Amino acid sequence: MPVRMSTPLPPTPPPPPLPRISAPPRRPSPTREQERPAGTSYLTPRARRELLVLGAALLCGVLVMPLLVWVVGNRVLGPYTHGQNTHAGPLALLADFLLGLLHGSAVFWAMALGPLVLLLLVRALLAALRAVPAESRED
């Protein structure tokens, strides 16, 4: 059983009051251009358009390019053989292509990124032509 203290502890003064926390500075209310409804994107229309164009080029490289290779190869070289299947279709080539991408083969990635790189090169060339003054182009 605990033993009682013979003399009580001396009274202690209360702790000093905590400093007052000031409210954060108020930001000015947003203008209509800055207000965005819930669920809208924070991308500008130009950035959204660029992402769509670059995504379409990448999708073209991953899905359309292998099918074009199959069409041209089937006409020029003959039917595509896949293992024991001597007349495999375009989906067999597409499956092999996607498997090559997953394995990280540089050749497959070069073909998949080809349309994207071509698009960027054309844009760089057009930007370089626009940067040259008109007087020097006429010479």
C-alpha cells in the first residue's frame, strides 16, 4: 500500500500563457480565370493539346506501326510465321512486338518511338525555319 507524504508539495505558479497564434495572411480572392470547378484539369489548353498529339504519336508507334510492318512484310516477303503456325496473322506479330517492348529490346522501342521522334524533328525543323529572318531566306 502506498505511503502518504507527510508534507504537501509547495504550490507552483501557473505556467505563462502561450503566445497567440496569428491567422495566416489572407490571399486575395481568386478571379474568374483562376477559379476552377472541381474535377477540371490544371493544364492549359495548349499543354492538353500537346499531350494529346504526343500520346497519339506514341499510340501510333505502338499499335499502327507493327500492323503496317505486317502488311508490307506480308506483301513483299510472304506470310508471317509464328512458331509452327506458318500463316500467323497481324495479331501474332503485334503480340510479338509488345513482348519485345516488355523485354526492353532497343529495336522494338526504336520502332515504337519512331512516329514521336519524327514529329519532334519536323517541329524542330519548322521552328528553326521560323527563327531565320525573312530577308536571309530570300537570298
